[in-house]
Amino acid sequence: MSSPGDTLPATARYRLLGHPSDLAAHLAALGPLPLPHGGQMHSWRQSFVAALEASGLTGRGGAGFPSAIKLNVARASGPRGTVLVNAMESEPASDKDKILLIRSPHLVLDGAQLVAAASGARRVIVCVPEGRDQIAAAVTAAIGERTRARYPVATSEEVMRPPDRFIAGEESALVSWVETGRSLPSFRPDKGIPLQVGRRAAVVHNAETLAHVSMIARIGPDAFRAHGLQEDPGTSLITVGGSVEQPGVVEVDRGTPLIEIANRASPVGRPQALLVGGYGGAWVHPDHFGTPYASLSLRSIGATAGVGVVVVLGSDACGLSETARVVHYLAGQSAGQCGPCVYGLPAIADDMTRVARGQVDSELMARLERRLREVNGRGACRHPDGAVNIARSAVQVFGADLRAHAHGAPCAHWNRPTQLRFPTARRTA
């Protein structure tokens, strides 16, 4: 790999937001795709993988898996595989991948091409859900620009349109859909066993992760590590919403306190809680608003970075009612292939609804806890675990409200309109 900055304009700096959408401006801002020529591929692959390892980049799609390890697993499986760009963004509260692909599609496509060249893949497929026509149009237009300009890519690029369902964005479900047309997640206790399309390895990265790959290849791992923490480096895109005046996507250094992230969107009044990590994430109490947005710090309070979402819950909302809505939504979004989702999630959602309405019988809380325990970790994928996470965090964070609801005296806000986003109210894309 050429030295960082060899072909990079002097004005370039490490950021994902703000890059141009058209190819000419993309090249003017960031220079050409740093792929090798002639017989340099072997040494380039070694340098590229070493740069990814040195950067410490982890996936920004939810699992936080080290990107260099995922690439090495694919390389060890042999060439002629597939790179899947996971642009499903199934999380209703998230817009970060949408923003990247509409505003800077070439940044993401370049990252996919670099991973394809390093793994020996023969296809790059960008998966955009049905109904997200603006995103699909932006990516299709960008691919057309690259074709007309004879842009030096490693392999072909195409767009595919899976169904717009929450579970369809899980990486094994996405691979299943590309292979069979059915979005069915698979049980994968060993991440060292690669996913496959057509008996060849499939490397799945979400759009933001590939944008980081593109920047690291151009500017180098030190520029990435100049942001964030030593143990959790780089920047992250976060969608901030809920009870705020300026909802949107922000780019922050890893380690930024949660309250600073929320304040970027101008909360309305004093937040009573933050939902961190998306609808499979966790509620965070005001006592922990100063927690750094970093994996270890969030884990210490029972949260995760997840899919890059911070939702501000205003003082005029009921956290128990909002949680019941989320669990009902998740219960309706499963693949329907295993018991924890088919039977467990609807039962948990019903219990949470009864709690929210103050319709609590003497056995409800014990029943809810038993169901949460029995469902957690039992699914073919992590989908039911997300519902358990948010339900358990609600019981802890909204404990005072819970006690009132349990005695048949629900708070005054239990039946107010939601402050969260669900597909029927989702902004068109």
C-alpha cells in the first residue's frame, strides 16, 4: 500500500461526514482509490491488512467485531467470494448509513472495493431495502459514474433490494436472502467460520464500517487513532433523536460522554433517560449520562454502542410505555423460525404493556423476569436478546415509575404519543 498522503490532497482530514457525492468531487477531495498495479497485489494485501489491524477498527453495524479479523477469515476461505455492503439499516431510529450512501456513496463503495481486493472477492453487492428508493438511486447513480469513468475498481458492483424488515439486516439473514431469497438468520457460535454465498466466503460490512476502511487506506491508521481512545479508537456516526430540537446524524470521537452527544441535538428540557444502542440497546439513567461512548465504559452500565443511536427521552414521556412499544415492534419483526421469538417475545411484550397500563397482577413481575431469563441467549440470532436488554434496562432505570404502575397508579404520561420512531412514521428514504 502506498504511503498515506502520497496522492491525498493536503486539505484532507479524517472525517466521514461532509464528503461530496459525485465522482469528480470525490476524487478532488480524497484522491484515487489506492489499489495496487501490476504484480504488487501480494505486498499490497499484506500492507492493507496490517493497516486495518493497526487502526483497531471495529464494525459499526452493531456487533463491534474487529474488521481485520473478519477480513482474515474471508482470505483464509479462498478467493472469488462476495463483499456485501449492509445498507439495510433496519433499526428504525437510525439514519447514519442512509446519510453516508446518499451524500458520499463513493466513500462506501471504495471501502467495499478495498475489502474485495484484499480478500480476492469477485462481487460487491450493496443491499438496500425495498422502499428506500432514494438510497438505491444514489448508489446506482454512483456505480454508473464509476462505470462511465472506467474507475479502477477491483470487481463488479451492483445493488440488490432485500425486504425492509428488521431481521433482514442481521448479517447471516442477509447472506441467506442473497443465497436463497429468504431472510433467515443462522446460529453462529464461532465467528471464525465464514458466511457463504454460492459456497464462497461472504464478507459483510455495514456502510459506515466501509467508509472508515476507505479513509484508513488513504490517510493511514494513525489518523484514525488520533480520534477516540487508545482501547477504542476512531470516530462513530450516531443518530440522535427523540425529544430534541435538532435530530440528525453527528460524528463524534469514541469516548465522548453520552450527554455531550445528546446535547448536539438540543434536547427539549431535561432528559429523563437516554436510549443507547438502538431498539436492542438499553436505557441509561441520568446518573450515567457522563459515561463515555466506548465499548468498555458502556458495558459497565449494561449498555452497548450497538448500531449508533442515542434517543433522548423527554420528561413528558413514559419509559415503560415506550419500552412496551419497542418490544411489540421487535416481536413482530422476527423470522419466526424459533421459539424464543415466536412465543417468548409476544409474551414479554404483553407483560410490558400490562405494566405500562398499570394492569399488574400479583404474579406479573415474577412471570416477566422468568420469561426474560428463559428467552435470553436462546435464539438462533441475537434478535430476542435485544428485546430482553431493553426490557431489563427499563425495569431498572424506571424503577420509581414501575412501583407506581405495579400498584395500579400509572404515571400521567403512559398513554401519550411515542417519542420514538417506528416504520409507519419513518422518514422516507
